[in-house]
Amino acid sequence: MTTTAPRRASVPRARIRDRGQVDALVLAALADAPLRQEEVADTLRRRVGDTLDVPYSRIVPTLHRLARNRLVVRSSRDPRRYRLTEVGTRSLTARRRAADAFASGLHGLADGGEEGSDSERRAPSRG
């Protein structure tokens, strides 16, 4: 007779495939200090690993693209480390604001839009 190990309660994980979302996550990982590619991956796994799934294969090309777009640069002391530029910091701030606004709007819709009464949400009658 074989037994199976008890299943762990799985946390729903969102697989991130959108380029803009991966860019924002990588920029956020670099917000505190310059990091190497593998450190970016470790930071993402440690901070959001239970809820978001960012494949490591997306991190390296993302860093190269962000460098081409002047949002990150390689550190002069250690060329394997990437750090945010001033433009990258401004971009991250704008992306955070947009994500907050999106989340707020989504929660408002999902919670039933507590503003106004039900009759105000219906289309006006033509008469």
C-alpha cells in the first residue's frame, strides 16, 4: 500500500508574462541597491514569490532592455551589478502610481462600487 504525502495548501500564483509588469518588478527590485542578475531573481522570489511567478529566463533580457532604454545602468565598480538611473527611478514612481490607481479601481468595481445608489448606476431613461 502506498501513501502520498499530504498536499500543502497552495497559494494562488499569478504568472507574469506582460513585459511592462516584468519591467516594473525588476525596477522595484533594484530600488534599494544595485544588484546582480541572480540577486534580482532572489529578491523577487523572496518578496513576491508566493503570489507572483516571474521566470528567471525573463530577468536577464529585461535588464538588458532596461539598460538600452537608460532606466538602469551597470555599476562602474562591478559591471555585473545593475542600478536604477534617475530616469528609472522616475519611471518606477510613475508605474507605482499607475498600479495603485489600477488596484484601487479594480477593488472599487469588485466590491460593488460603493459610491452612489443602485439607481444612480443604471442607465438614464430616455423620455
